Amino acid sequence: MSMRFVDEYREPGGIAKLSAEIERLAKGRQVKLMEVCGGHTHAIYKHGLQDLLPENVELVHGPGCPVCVIPMGRIDDAIAIAHMPGVIFATYGDMMRVPSSTGSLIDAKADGADVRFIYSPLDALTLARKNPDREVVFFAVGFETTAPSTAATLLRARDEGLKNFSVFCNHVTIIPAIKAILDSPGMSLDGFVGPGHVATIIGVRPFDFIPREYGLPIAITGFEPSDILQSVVMLLRQLTDGPVRVENQYARVVRDDGNRRALEILAETMQLRPFFEWRGLGFISQSALAIRPEFAQFDAEARFAVPNVRVTDPKACQCGEVLKGAIKPWQCKVFGNACTPETPIGSCMVSPEGACAAYYNYGRYSLMRRGVASVQAAGVP
């Protein structure tokens, strides 16, 4: 039984044609493309797409995993809030195991903090209604993709007059991070496989600066195998024939102006922070969202004494270099031995969208077939 909107994007004949076209267009040149979104990294290695690309076409990973880019200090802050008396700390599951300087949220739960795993910020509202004598704090993370759901939850909390609900806001924005990477010394890229989920919210136009200011192509991309390969074809054609531009491969979902209603509620409830720290990229101006003063009663940073800790990553962990596309996960000294999904040292090994997790779970088989010595030496099963 075929499944519409899935099977046609995984059809072997079409995939083979796209692979052959990539090889034809890339002949005689070296091409390095960055997939911005962690979802793309996961799809590339889950479906073995790296084996369908010629050796002269390289895909490197960008900062598009929201769990991975949160600095350790913000996890320390979250743990500090979770340990406060009377607090129920509600978080998505993939944040539970992200390491900080004092452990993780799952360690905090083991130590007695009331940390709850939820699927939606509306679940946190339900906790607040059911526990009127407790303070419920929702750990909000993610790019523009998930920020509207937090915004809608803030509006619901205001309309219901909830007094015991707040948000520890860590939403980040993708455009400043891409610009920071392009401005990084020594960074050499030929184009971008653009983040389809983020573009669903913000639209296509915010990415215009990439071809305009940096002369590089970008293709807003879906998440099925043929989506990703078709985007590589689009980028190679732009590099061959020009002009470089923003091309929307994911037109079945993404509109030029994005989701207007989502953008409206974001503007109503949140504002840009002057600066925010990113793992591996340092402080980037206007790259994250904070709750507006009008909603201060729902802002955990206004309601609680948050430590605002700054912590450097463990010296052995090279998540920051992975997030900048400077190294591949398997080039990290601790990949697959000291750092695994069961015993993560860095956040890139925790999240399903993390590049290290994608390599460990899927890409290592391709790497071992290719005889990459560091992966074989790690003894990854």
C-alpha cells in the first residue's frame, strides 16, 4: 500500500535520477554545501543519502539543532529553577539529558526536583490548572518553528488568568546564526540547504541576504530523500548557470511570506533579545527571543532569581566546532567512545536532530564502509 506525500519522495527510480544529475553537474569541481537544519542531517544519514553523492560534493552541518545550540549555562539555570521550592519544571524530552556543569535535568529529577516530561506547552498549562498551589515553569526551546506554540500558550494563559504559570524562554532565531557562520574566519561554503521548517513560519524573503550580500545560493528544502537531493541539484544548477538566489524547493509547504498569523502572535508576545549566547558561536546580537514586558507575569526570568550562569564546554567536547561545520562529528576525539547517546558529553549527541547522534545512529555504517579509521578505532558497534 502506497502512502501519498511519502512514497513518491522515496521512489528509487527518481532518487537514482537525481543522484546521476548531481554527479553530472558537479563534475570537475569541489562543492561544499551546509545543511542548516538538524532535521536534514538526520534525514541524510538515516536514508544514506551521503552514499548517493559523489566524493567532490560535501555536506557539512550547521547550527540548526535547537537543543544543541543552547549553552551549558542555560541548562544550569534551568536546573536551578527546577530545584526551587514549589516548582514543577516542564520540559520536552530531549532536554532532559542535555549535560550541564552540574548534571542534567534527569539528574535533577533523581535528586528530588519535580521535572515533568511533556509533549506540548499546552501540557504545561494543564499542569498549572491541576496544581494551583504549585508554580509551573515551561522550558521553551527551539527556533521560529516552535516559538509560535509558546506564544499561543502565553496568550491562553493570559486569557485564562493563570497566576502560577511561567515560561523560561530560550527560543532562538536562525538568520543571525547563519550570518555569524558566514562571517566566521576561514569559513568557505558554496551554498545552503535551507531550513524548511523555519521557513514555514518566517517565509522565504528573510534569506535574501545570503545571495545579495554573500553571493551564495540557498534552496529552502523539505525533509524527504528526494527533497534533499533535488535541492542539491538546484544549488548546483545555480552555481553552474546562475544567477544565485533563494529557491524554494519546499513550495508545497513554504510560502514567500510565511505564516502570517504565527508571526503576529510572536510579535505580540515576544521581542528580540539584545544578545544571546550560542554554543560554539558565542554571543550573537538579536539572535533570540525574550518575553515582552506586557507578559512579564509569565516570564520565569522576571519571577525567579535565575543565576544566569556562564559555563564553558568540557575541553574534550567539540560540539561547537561541529555546529559551525568546522569538523565532522567523527573527527571529535570522544565520538563513539566516551561520548555516546547513552553517555553524552555534549548536546549534539543527545538530540535526535544533533549531528553527532545522526552520525552515531546512522552515518557510522557508511563511514566504516569507507574505512574511516577514527570510527573503526572507536569501536562503535
